Amino acid sequence: MGEPQPMPKNRLEAFSDGVIAILITIMVLELKVPHGADWHALQPLLPVLVAYVLSFLYIAIYWNNHHHMLHAAHRVNGPILWANNHLLFWLSLVPFVTSWMGENHNEAFPTAAYGFVLIMAAVSYTILQSTILATLGKDSELARAVGRDWKGKTSIACYLAALGLAFVSPWLSYVLYLTVAVMWFIPDRRIEKHVHHA
Amino acid sequence: MGEPQPMPKNRLEAFSDGVIAILITIMVLELKVPHGADWHALQPLLPVLVAYVLSFLYIAIYWNNHHHMLHAAHRVNGPILWANNHLLFWLSLVPFVTSWMGENHNEAFPTAAYGFVLIMAAVSYTILQSTILATLGKDSELARAVGRDWKGKTSIACYLAALGLAFVSPWLSYVLYLTVAVMWFIPDRRIEKHVHHA
Amino acid sequence: MGEPQPMPKNRLEAFSDGVIAILITIMVLELKVPHGADWHALQPLLPVLVAYVLSFLYIAIYWNNHHHMLHAAHRVNGPILWANNHLLFWLSLVPFVTSWMGENHNEAFPTAAYGFVLIMAAVSYTILQSTILATLGKDSELARAVGRDWKGKTSIACYLAALGLAFVSPWLSYVLYLTVAVMWFIPDRRIEKHVHHA
Amino acid sequence: MGEPQPMPKNRLEAFSDGVIAILITIMVLELKVPHGADWHALQPLLPVLVAYVLSFLYIAIYWNNHHHMLHAAHRVNGPILWANNHLLFWLSLVPFVTSWMGENHNEAFPTAAYGFVLIMAAVSYTILQSTILATLGKDSELARAVGRDWKGKTSIACYLAALGLAFVSPWLSYVLYLTVAVMWFIPDRRIEKHVHHA
């Protein structure tokens, strides 16, 4: 069907919105309804709930950034479509590692697995970013806004550290996961000056 | 990626529509298919079904109001995006507390938990409303339509009362939850005069 | 937030598309993966699969007709929004009665429950149709296309008959459910002449 | 409601996007969270994960090709709507056969069932393609891009071979399933020259 020619981006956005909306929502299905009806019945759910909040934040950040990046893109081609599918694939594993980590808190391996999926999602986001930048040129607003992408590189370094530290103490990993999320959550004033979509 | 600059609102609407459509639909997955094939097999499901109807009504009301509020907004910025994600987070917990309340009817704690999630959803809706109003100004049609927001304030007061009364009799809470839903369901003629989107 | 004023219909369509797309898809989650790996492991699933095909057809017909009806509408108001939510509510119960009927084939009560949900969906569709027609007037193309709505009325009569006959023999009901689906599936040449959207 | 008249294609795209986005995402729900917290707990999941990756790739390819084909279509009519629903039906069975094959790797029957669903999806895609081509004419860009559709025909031949070979060795089928996916994944330069959507 001729995958690689340029085409409008609205359906790519709609499909990504659909997948991300489903991912952020189906995680809540892992909050299994407790059998009891008192406060104690809810307690074993607390780590699962905390993991859910963390992943909700991460997926919301990805949607946010995806939203902005696609907004800056002009058209999409085959490589962009597949780089996007690649990102969606790794994001689709977030509900799985969230549940695994939430149901086994303070355990090394699930905590490291969570970090692994975050690393792959960040790498695939970077690939998508480069693929879009390649169609826009070095002087595009997006290129200037991304710059050397220290934020993306710092995130991947933190995830790598968290993956390793999970085998020392999972709590160190949790602190790193939260730190990166907060770093993305707080707007970046420097970038704001560069990108002004009309 | 420069979160805070203004941008078109269509993708925010599409993402919210997706999440709300999924939330309103996955609740039905909690209606577990009974093993028997007669009328008695259906009876234990009745409280779950009633809780489902109530939450369907609430989420439909939220979608309705969200629809109108975003329609009145001109553009969205970073704070609006995050206020919206915050609202979607609390709405995403509605299926969980619906199932818990439905499977434990006439129990204090699940009934209070339902009220707690409704309070947080109402508070986050109010925050989203204020964030949008801050971009529109005091003389905007939305500002006049919202006015002192007695309806939003009354709702939160009723939820708070329902949360407390759940420990006296959950049935009082159910009556309050239904009353607030009906209050939002019945159109507000005074507001209708103020907002006339062309 | 002033529910009843007129507004564009695109978000209503998007929300309905989302809910209907989820409904038609989550039914497949009821096709529980069999434990065995041979042909015999699949056999108990056959009635569930047949019920799934029937409901897939019904929901696809509803989406089809909803698509055409909204296409003929100009704008939506509060009553149309709520008539639409009412329809989505009854459609949302289709996966539940599909599973119940599929897992208990040749049983009277689940077969009748399936008919009950089809009746309520048909009635709510008729209400939505009347609400939209009230905004368009008697001379609209939609009004002429619908005419006396013999197809809608025949459907409801068949569902009522199927509901009653389920207590005589569920197979009579299955034949009626299939007949109505086929009746809607085969295009109506008379109507085709009336509605020509540019 | 007069199914067969021409109408804009955006809602068909939106509905298909919704269904495909849900299908590609709910497969991940079959990755059941393991009870243990170490590497060994993850091992039994590996075949399920591999099957998930394969099906993610297939559904992404279908979305990609569907995207391009609908982009080339001008308007949709009743037959196109139903050919599309037919395709969505067969795609909706992909999560089911994926789980069955993943949980019973190296078993003949589930591997053949996977091939059967791929055949029916490919056949229904070909029907949709023909239905759209019938509205565009032999000289359309889409007609020239599709040509004799050797890629579609080769795929169906490979699926048929894989279905049969599953009873000799499922591994031969897995190799064929992967080969076809890779064949579609690699862009087709010849086609690229033909279709240039402005």
C-alpha cells in the first residue's frame, strides 16, 4: 500500500491518542476490588495504587510530550509511523510492569523490569524525535527546542541507575523514578521561549 | 518539549473523550456473568447493576460538562493540560469504587470511598474550571455562566455529608449521591440564557 | 455548565464512536482462552463465539445507523446528548447479556434477558431519533427517510416475541434475533432514494 | 437509515482507529502478572510475550495499510462500511488466537487457528480493497499501486502453508508468520513511486 509517502498527521495522532488513552485506563483494572469492606481490606492495595499513580503520571507525560512533538511536525511518513508504533509498543508494556512492581513492592526484579520498560520507551521516544527532526531540518523550532536533549539523556541515565540500584534497594529506584517524573512534570521555561506555535 | 505554550484544543478533547469513553465502558466488565441461568442467578448482581447505573450517570454528566466547558475555552496551555489529566486521574478511580461499593452494599467504608473519589473529582473539575477561566477573563461567557458556582459547591458539600453519613447509614449516602446526579441531570435554565455558543 | 444550548456534533460523534468501538471489542475478552490445545478444547466456546458474532453484527448495525442519523442532524442540544447517553447505556449491557446467553445456550432466562436489552436499545434509539427529528422538522430528509419507521417497530415487535418465546424454546428466539439483524443488514432500497447527502 | 448512500469517510476512520487501538492494547491484558518476583517467574510468559510482539506487528501493519487505503478512497458507501466491519471482526479475533497460541506454544491446533484468523483477515482486507477500488475506477492511483496485489496473494498463500505445516511442526508456521510480517514491514519502493498523495 506504499507505506513511506508523506501523509496528513491527524490519523496518527488519533490512533496514538486511542492507544495511550486505553493504556492509561486499563491500568486501573489491575486495582482488583478487595473482598472485605473495611479499611484493612484496602491496605494491600496501597502499593498497587502508588505504582498506578506513578505510571499514570508517566503516561500522561508521554501523551503531553507526544502531543507537542507531533504538533511541531508537518507531515508523517513511513519511518515516522513505525517509530511511533515502536514507542506505543513499549508504552503498552507499562501496565504489565506496573502491576508486577505494585504487587511485589520492595522486590528487586520487578522494580528493575519497570526501569527496563521506561528505558526502552525513552529510547523509542528519542528515535521518534530524531525521525521527525530529520524531516524538519536543523533550523526548525522543534530542533532548537530539543537542543542537545539533555532532559531525555538525563532520564535514560536515571532509569539505568534505577535498574541497577533495584538490586541494592528498590526504594532507591522508586526515588529515581519519581524524580524523573517530577523533572518532566515541571515545565521547562527555557524551552518555552523557543517554541511558539501560532 | 515545551509543555506550557498555547495550542489547539482538539487533541485534548479527543484524549479526554477516549479516556472517559473507556471509563464508562469498562465498568460493565465488573458485571461478572453469573453461573446460573435463572432469575435467582441475577439477584446478587442487582446492587452492582444499580451502582453501575449511578456511575454511568455521573461519568456521562462529567463528559457533558467537560464538553461544554472545553467548547467555551479558546486554547489550552500546560496548566490546563495537567488540570485535565488530574481530573481524568480521579475519574479513573470511579470504576474501582463503583465495584467495591456495588459488591459491598450497605457497608460504610466502600460507600465513603465512593464519596471520597466523587469529592476529589469535583475538586479537580473546579481546578480545571478555574484554570480555564484564568485564560478567558472575568467577562467571558463561561465566567458568567459559572458565576459563583453554587452547583459545584453544593455538590462537594453533599459528597462530604454523604461520606460522613456512610458511617451512620449507607442508604443516606446513596440518596445524596442520587440527588446530586439528578441536580446535574436537570438542565439549569438560568445558565442556558447566559451561554449561547454560535 | 449550561447543558441545553446547541453545539457542534463532532464531539458527540467521537464519544459515541469511542464507546461503541470499546463495546464491540471488549466482548472478545469473554472468549476465554481454553486450557487444552486441541479441537475439543474449542468446542465449549462455540456457542459463546456464535453469540459474539450475533452481537458484533447488532452493534455494527447500531454504529452504522447512528452514523447515518447523526450525519443528517445539524446540531446537538441537551436532550439529544442525553438521549444518546441513554442509548449508549443500553448498548453497554450488550456484552453482559451476550456472555450470559453464550455461556448458557438453550436456557430461557438468559435468552430473554438478551431480548430485553435489545428492546431497550431499540426504544432508546427511537427516542434519540425522535429527539433529533424534533430539531429538524417534518420536511427534513431524515423525517422522510424514517417515515413511519416500520423497520424500527417491526424490530421491537420481534424482540418482544423472542423474549416471550424464549420460555417455549430459546431456538425460536435465536431465529428471531438473527432475522432482525439480517433485516437491518440488507440495505433498504426505498430509503436510499430519499436520502442523498451531498 | 439508508445505509448505502455515499458519505464522508472521517467517522469510518475514527471508528476503525478506535477498534484497532483497543485490539492492539487489550492483548497486553493477557500478559498475566506472575506471582513470583524473580527471573524464573517471568520465563513461562516468554512465549506469550513473543506471540504478543508478533500480533502487535500484524495489527500495526493492518492499521498502517488501512490508513493508506482509506486515504486514497474518496467517499464511503454501504458496501465499504460493511466490508470494513467484516475486516474488524476478523481482526477482533487476533487477541484470542494470540493468547491461545502463546499459552500453548509448539502445539499444532492453536498455531493453525492463528493462521486461520490471519487468512480470514487477509481475505476480508482484499474484499475491502476491491470494494473501494470499485468506487475509484481502474485508472486510480490506488488501483495502480495495488496492481495484481502479489503481496496480498503471497501472504494468503503463506498463511495457508503455515496452517497446514502447523500439524508437521509449529516452528515452520512461526517462521512463515514472521516472514510475512517482515515482508509487509519493509516498505515497497515500487509502490512508493505510484502513490503520491499531495
